[in-house]
Amino acid sequence: MKKIITDSSNAEKWLIFTDSIEAGKALCNEIKERVANQTDVGYIDAKYALDEDGQEIIDEITKDNFTQKRILIATAVIDNVISIKDEDLRNIVIMADTEESFVQMLGRKRPDGKNLNVYICKRDKRYFERRLRYVQQVLKFYDEQAVYLDQMFQDFSHKGDKG
């Protein structure tokens, strides 16, 4: 897939959505190494305001509904208020594991009567096992904190009884 994306003879634009900041940055760096002109590749995430290139991309998209970047990698920072009406954007890659995320990502490109290639990243069993382990860790943390919160509220309510 990376070879197709970075093919310099292909003038079509690519929008690659990722659900991971780390994976998006790594992909951006890898693609930049493969293209003749690194300025053709852009990356934006929620911290775009801290990055001059990211801010420029967001400004361009919000003002003109397109970007000069031939390959743009983005997290879900391109949200419902963003519309891309770029006729040169013919390829979208979506790496999302929820229906809502998928629809939001695909919905950024407005129909223009031309064909659009949509590539969906299929996740394997190991990916979902890792996600499940992460969610289990979060739930365990919440349960542990609930014990402390319960104790704190009990201590607080008993102090009120003394007065």
C-alpha cells in the first residue's frame, strides 16, 4: 500500500486517517522517506495548533476545503465541521475500529461525481486483544480509584456528623 501511495507518477491525492497519533507520525515519517518531495506529505492531529505545518493545513482546509498536500495523514482531528471538496482527492485510507469513527472519517470528503477509492484497514485478532487488555487496565484503574473515592466521601460525611 505504501508503494502505491508514494508512487510519484500518481498525481492523485491521498487522505489517510489513523486512530493512533504514534502510528500516524510513524507512517508520515516512513512515507516522507519514500517520496521525492517531502513537502507533499502532511500530518495533523489534535495538537496541530502547536505545529506551523499542521496549522497551515487546517487553515487551508477550513478556508478552501482542500489542501496542497498530496498525501495527508490525520487523526480524527478532521471532524464534522470540516468538508473536503478537493477533486484531486481520489483515495481515502481509513483505520478505525468503530462504525461512528469510520462514518465520520469517510464523511469528510464531499461527493464530486467522480470515483473515490476507499481502503479500509482490516484489524486482526491481536489488535483487538491488545485493545481489550488496555480497556481492562482502564477498568481496573477505575475500580481501584472508586475505593479511594468511596473512602474519601465516607470520611467527609462522617466529619459532617460531628458538627
